[in-house]
Amino acid sequence: MKKYFMLFLPFLFLVLICSCDKIKQPYIKTIKHTLDTVEARKMLLEEFTGDQCINCPNGSTQAEYLKNSVFGNSLILISVNAGFYAIPNSQYPYDFRCTVSDTLDNYFHGNPLTTTLGYPMGMVNRLGWLQSNPLNVCLSVNQWRDTIANHINDVPKISIELYNSYNPATRVVSSSVECDALMSLTSTYRICSYLTEDSIIKPQEFPQGVDSLTYVHRHVLRGALDSNPWGVTFIQGNTANGAQFTKNYTMVLDTAWNANHCSVVTFLYDASNYEIIQAEEKGISISSK
Amino acid sequence: MNAGQIHGSFQMDAQYYLKDSLIVAPNVPEKVLMNAFANILYTNGNFSAGLRYESFQNVMEGYDSRNIGNGIPYKFISYKSDELEVTVGNFYEQFGNGLILRLYQDWNLGIDNSVEGVKVVYKPIKGITVKGLIGTQRFFFAQGPGIVRAADGEFYLNDIFKSLEQKKTKITLGGSVVSKYQNNTDPVYNLPANVAAFAGRVNIICGKINFVSEYAYKINDPSALNNYIYKPGEALYSSATFSQKGLGISVSASRIDNMGFQSDRNATGNVLYINYLPSLPTEHTYALAAMYPYATQPNGEMSAQGAITYNIKRNTPLGGRYGTDVALNYSRVTSIDRVAVNDTTPIGESGTLGYKSDFFKFGNELYYDDFNIEIDHKFSQRFKAGATYMYQTYNKEIIQGHPPTIYAHIGVLDLTYKLKEKKSLQLELQHLYTKQENGNWVMAMLQYTIAPKWFFALSDMYNYGNRDEIMQIHYYNASLGFIKNTNRIAIGYGKQRAGVFCVGGVCRYVPASNGVTLSVMSSF
């Protein structure tokens, strides 16, 4: 009897050995939009960062990875340099901050003099905002991927097309926005256009006190095209499916900014909860990314 | 059947928190926090049943804040005959050294990864033990999302084979398999719902030599812990000891590569661990020596340790009248070798194999090393003394996630003087020298004991070497305790510096605090 019972052991091992799934490449699922690319929803990741934040390069690496390897052009990145770790000093004299980054940081990430969340943190389409706690929109690095993936196939309410032009002589950027309502709308939506500059080479602090003097800062927020961090009301009241809306912006580029690396990021958000319902990004000159 | 027996134990730890912005003590709105448990065990012949009631009102600072409220997270019923033991409910278990399964509880660490389900232990013949279990792991006052299935076989060859019965060499072999199941709902990655790990082990005892070795392998297990890489995990632990009267020698080594094994792939913190990865460095008990404790790195480490203990005989020039004990220990932990899987993929990138690694190659980064020598000498019937010197390198960036690397020299003098038969006075003097972080520390502790009932202690830990003069803080403490039979009550008052508390390479962060502590323990 015992000998028969001994068969139980190899059977148990066999069952358990079979209880494993060896995954072969590709490890990443192909994330396909169910809609035409133009009408698909694009996601915006706004990352709070700073040149003296030792963990922020890791956050930026993760953001780049999500864009380059997972979500492609469906993900738009903005680096919001602000707060304690972005205050210039003798070792890090360059000031990445701007009025818009300070405003966003104060409202969504916490006033550095009172409440501050850690770094790096980011907002994905500003999802999760609560009137009682605006800081609830901030997500840690390991929450970005799933939040983006869970919303990227949401049916878009609006499409955005951008037409940018740039005059090198006057350094004036012109941006025209055309939006189509893709369904009937009832809320109030505001429009924002931000300017970002990519690939700025400046020092960055790393763990163990190591500095990189030639760190490439990506997608740095430079300001709003209309100087207003919160934009303006764009769509209001009952709006029919197919309704069209346009808006034009102009902005003079700072002489220190590299036009070839500058882009316009335009987005619409629900005025009642700050959720960004659609976003688009386009370089300002032919050679820009 | 008689009425059976009931045994139990109780522990309550509470603290009244005072505000102290200088040491950055967290603000505690409740002012008083308490952790408590009571274990009740009923046995009657082959039958046993038990439960543990736990209460967190609210959970004390430094413990996982997901411990909320009261409950009975541990309860079981068990029946044991000569050959078969069956347990339903919650249970703990360990296979071998724990490389692929160790279910245990440590109240001071705030860890309990028990499984709730069914466990069967069968001993069909003398020398063979087979274990099987299935269930879900405790997750605070709920259960984790993964199902754990496990089996283990242990074979004591000297009992199984008659020819080996009288042999001096004793050999035990063991093998185990653990598999976890968690539904794959991840929107991005193709994740394995079933992840299995395998381990084989051997224990050979030959006279004064004891040799233990275990190898474990885990198939692809992308998780938050390993940044969702698909590389299989491996671990090897080996240890050899030699002991004879007056001399003990031990050497051990381990290699851990991507072997964190949790029943929830998205878990954060010390929760839902299925396995345990042994830590080789010495676990120091003196406060300054334990200031920079090592925490096992489940994503990868190479570790080695050697120790010699020697007793210098009494009535010799060095041994004196009562003999002298000398203990020498060195341990070193480094990174493992890691190279990119190809030219375009950074090491450790999510959604890839992660990296390639040469099994026997040490990495370039030093995580921790510790050299220590301890000498204990009894000068007379009343007076004994111990002196310890330690040198530690502590890579804080790896172990705690932020710089700097600390190089510390630590000295300890431990003097005990017996005043009368039951009364003794103990004086501990400690000093830590380092140029990094908060600089030098000094500590003195005086304890008066009236055995076996009373003890009184005063201590002060002073960060006199802090470069910021305001932070040159005295962390003073006063405590008294009363012990009678199986009851122990201790009350303390003072400041606690922020730090890390570790047991066996598993750690929890302890924030700074200032206040009154109360601890009550009892068993029956």
C-alpha cells in the first residue's frame, strides 16, 4: 500500500512542474488602436522632475522606454522642471523652470513650502484629480505604464490637428489648431498649447553624488504659447458630433532655445476635472523632431 | 479523549509619541499607537487547533500602514498520526533553506506570509518525508491574489538504506517544486500566469564537518520587483562548518540572481514573499554596530562569509584563569556580473530578458563588507569584559536607495560586574567613526539587573560628529522592566533615531520618534 502511495510523490512533482508558463518573445503585447490613427486618443505624461533630483533620470528613462518601446507616438512626454530639486544653485546654475511649470507643480504636485510629493512623479492625462486633493493626479513611476495602457483605447471625444510654422528671422512660432468633435459633447473644455524643447544638454545630479555634465534633458516644458498655464475655454455647452473648432497661437522663441528641438503640445481638458481628453504634438520647424 | 490543553501567548507594544521636529519625527495625530497579538493553541492527543488575534490601534510608526484594525488572520486545525499530518487553515512551512519556500512570521519585522489552505505531510517509510501544500498567502487582514502550490521530498539516506545505517557519514537529500498562479490581466506584457521554481539540496554530516548546499531555479517571473524582466532566476547557497571543542570554523557563500518570488507580481514592500534568501553577513546586536545593517538584494548579489571562533584555554598566559573567547568574522557582498542582452537594449529594461550573467563571476560593485573581531574574557567570578572591533562598508545607494557609501570603524566595550549574587551592572561603551553621512557617534549604556525580576537601563547615543551642529543630537533613553514567571513588562522613555531594522537580511524602516514605550509579554 505504501509503495502505491509513493506514486503520489512523483505525480505531485509532475503536476507542479507542468504548472509553469514559459513565455517566448515578444514579451510586450502589440497595443493597437481600434480607431484610425488620426482619431485615436493620445496620452500625455507630464513628469515632475529636477536637475538635482537623483532619482529623476530613472523616471525619464522609464518615460522614454514607454514612448519608444511600448506606446510609440500615442504617448506625448513633457518634463515639468519645478520645485525643490529645480532651484538653481552654484553647482546647477541653469534654470529650467518657467511660470507654467511652477504653476503646475504648485497645484498638482504640492507647494514645496508646505506639502510636496516625491520625485519623480507624473500625471497621465491628469487623471484622478479630486477637488479635495488635486495632488491625487500624481502617479509614481511604476503606475505610469498601466494607467496609460488602461486609457489609451478609450474612445476619443475630440481629434486635434496641428499646423505649425516658424520664422527664423523673427523667431515667431505660429500654430493653428483644428479640432473635430467625434461625439456629442456637453461639458466645458479648455485648450492649452505648451512649448517644449528637447535634448537640452545640461548637468544632472545622479545617485551617489555623481554629476553628469552632459546629461540630455528631454521634452523640457518652456511655457504656454498664450502665457496661460490653464489655457482658455474652447468648447462649451451642447456640442454636436462633427462640430469643428479652430484656434491660432503665436509665440516668440527665446534666443537661447533651439528651434530645431522645439515642439508644440496642444491638449484639451475637461474644465470640471482637469482630465485631458485629447493631445497632439508637432515640431515647429521642418528639422525638429 | 481527555479535555486537552490550552496554551497561549500575548504581546502588546505601544508608544506615546511626542512631537520632535528636530529629529524629523512624523506627526502622529492619534498620539498613541499600539500593535498587539494573542496566540491560542489547543491540543488534544493528535488533534490541535489554534488562532492568533491581532490588533493595530493604529499600527505603530515603522510598520506597514496597511495593517488596519483587528482580526484573526491566523487560524488552523491539524491532525497528526504516525504517518500523516493534515492541516487546514493557516500554516507556516519551510523547504530546505527557504530558497523557494519559506512561510514564516516575525512580529518585530511585521512580516507574516502564512498560507491559508491545505497542507499534508506524509512519512510513508522511515527516512522519507513528503510535503504538499496549496493555498493563498496572507495579505494583512486579507489574502493575496496568487495561489501557491508546493511539494517537497526529503530523503535521509541512512534510514532508507540499511547499508548506510551505521555509517559515520549522514546524508540527507531533498527536492522541492513551488508554483504560483496569478491571472494575467496586464495590459502591456505577456505575463506567465503560472510560475514555477525548483530546488535541490544536500546535507552531509561527517564527524565534525557539516556541509549544506542548495540550488534553486525559477522560470521567467516578470514583476514589479525585477522591473518586469523575463530572465529566469537562480540561487545557490552553500555552507560548511567544522567544530570541535574550543574551535569552530564556518565558511559560506551564496549567489542570488533575480530570485525574488512573490505570489503577487505587482506587490511592493515586504509582502507576499514565497521564498527567503539567506543573508550571510553578521547580524550585530550592539546599537552602533547595527546602524548600517545589510539587507539581502533579491535582484542579485554574490556573497561570501568566513568565521573562526577559538577558545584560548584557561590557565594559559592569554586565557587567564577562566579562558578567553576570540571570534573573527569577515563577510563580503558584491553585485553579480551583468551584461546587456544585445547592443540596443539597456541592462534591466522592462519587457526584455533583462541581462546576461556569468554564474561564477563577481560584479564590480561592492554592496557590503564587514570585518569584525570579538574578544570575551572573564577576569574574575564577578567581572567579565568583551571588546569588539568592526569595519563596515555599506553601499547605501543599493541597500536603501540613496547615497552615500559609508565606511565605518566601530568599537565596542562591554563590561559586566556582578555586585552580589543576583545583582549585576553592565556598561556598554560604543563608538562609530565615519566621514560619511552623519559622521561620528558615541554611545553609552548602563544597565542594572536584579535577577531574575528587574532591570533598569539608561543610555545615550550622541551624534557628536554631525557636520550640522544643530543635528548633533543626544538620543537618550531610560527603561525599566519587570519579569515574573512568564510575564514581562517594560516601560521606556526617550528618542529613537531614524534607521533600518533587519532580521536575517529582511528589513523595515524605523522612523525617528520621541516618546514613551510600553511592552507587555505573557505566555501560559
